Amino acid sequence: MEWIYEILKTKTVGIAGCGGLGSNCAMALARAGVGRLILADFDVVSAGNLNRQYFFLDQVGKLKAFALKENVVSVNSNVKVNAFDIRLCSNDVIEVFRDCDVIVEAFDHAKMKQMIIESVLSQMPHKYIVSGIGLAGWGENETLATYHFGKLIICGDMEREISEDLPPFGPRVAIVANMQANVVIEILLGKMTETPK
């Protein structure tokens, strides 16, 4: 088992978006022993985030990237964390995540998801990007899956978009975030194939 941690502690993972997906994924990766996380988000923690995001009441009003850095270090002080308060554009994606072994897409909005996926696949085609799509609502665990599209891996059901009738509930968001973390670890350990198993 020691060989697993020896590999993971040498790896760097970028997380674009520190909300429900990003915060929960980052904490899972920190607990697994990933050596370095690069976090990017421009938003602040709000009380309304606490039902699904890995933050606490005393962090309301703080920048998400820096609050998440605090939380990561509180569970694994060996993780090196670079946090950026930035609204990512295509050029920023390349600059901020250039040293990453894997990039996690954890944005709320479809246009931002599309931007980072297209940026990584076109400008960093050798890197994997792990996206979360289709996580709204509750229940229906059996609909959640992992989809392989070459270097793009999507976790979720690829259908259930957030709406008034299907808000983002903590359990389903956290399940997809942990699916993303699980896939990232699989990639980092060299166990990922580019076709579904």
C-alpha cells in the first residue's frame, strides 16, 4: 500500500471551481494524499453554499479558493496548495494549470464548463480533464456513471441540470465530486484506460 502514497504525493491536481464539486473533490484528494492541489475560483463562501460545499459557518464571506486551502491543510498539512482568486478564461486555464497531472472541471455554468474542457483538450491534449455533469436533485444513484471520451472523463448522469425543481443537494453533489476524485486517483496511479471498462 505504501507505493500508492509514494506515487500520489508526487502528483499535482488542478481544480477549476471551488464550489460543491470542487470543494468536496479537493478534500477527498487531500485525504488520499495527493501532493499538490492548485485551486482556482473567484467567488466567496455564502451561507447558502453550506448545504453542499465543504465550508463552515466561520468561513462565510471568505474567498472560496483560500477558504478551501485552509480546509485542505487542516486535514493534511503535507499537501501543498496554491490558491488563486481568479475568474478563469481560456488563457488563464493554460497558465494556472500547466504543471498539473490532471485537471478537474468543477464549474456551475455550462459556458464555463465548455470553455475549460475545450481549452484543455485543444491546448493541453496530453492532459486528462475530469468533469462533473448531471448532478442536480436527489436520489437515483443508479443513473450516476463515468463516461470516457479520450482524455475527457465525465462523472454524473449528463442530464439533470440544476433548476428550481432540481436544486443541487449535498448528497448527490458530493457523490459526483467523490466520483471525480476516484477517477483522478485512477489516472494518477496509471490505471486509467481511454475506453470504458
